[in-house]
Amino acid sequence: MNKLKVVFWVLLIGFFGLLIYQNQELFLSKKGLRIDLYFYAYQVPEITNAIYYLAFFLIGLLVSYFATLAERFKSNKTIKDLKSTADSHLQKVSELQAELNTLKRPGAASGVQPQDSAS
């Protein structure tokens, strides 16, 4: 399975490398962004498209990370609660098992030892 993962990642990186190599003109061309509001205008200096793609990809990762942050906290709390419930149930099972073992011993409940029926 490990070799399959390595082959998969090598192929994936190879395809991305091929994509970038075949589209160098697109990735290396320079563009500038301009924000023109009614009361304010700003122009970003010209940088390569590859930096724009990388920046927007990272911004998307951050947005998705923060969008799921509350859900992950809730999931972690639920997991902790369920683990504590499972631990308490296991403790109760061990207590009941110990009680059952004491009740299974002969004469434990009445204090009288049973006699052999063979004699």
C-alpha cells in the first residue's frame, strides 16, 4: 500500500509539473490588478500569474479551514464526551463482573459451604 501511495504522489506531482511546463507562458506573464472605487483607486504592481494562483489557492485553504473550525471543535467535544461515557460504562461493566464473580462463588451469599454429594 505504501508503494502505491508513493506512485500516486509521484504521478500527481508529475502531472502538475507537466501542466506548469506546458503553460509557462500563462504562468509567467505579468498582470497588475486595479481596484477603482468611486472615492479611492489602487493598483497592485505587476506580478506573475503564478503568484496570483498560489495566493488565491492559499486564501481558499484558509477560508475553508476557518469555516470548519467551529464544527471541528464541536466534534472534538462530542468525541471527548463519548469517550468519557464509554469509560464509565466499562468501569460499570467491570464492577458488575466483579459482583457476579463474588455471587458465583459457592456459599458466598449465605455464608454456608456446600457439602459434597458423593460422601
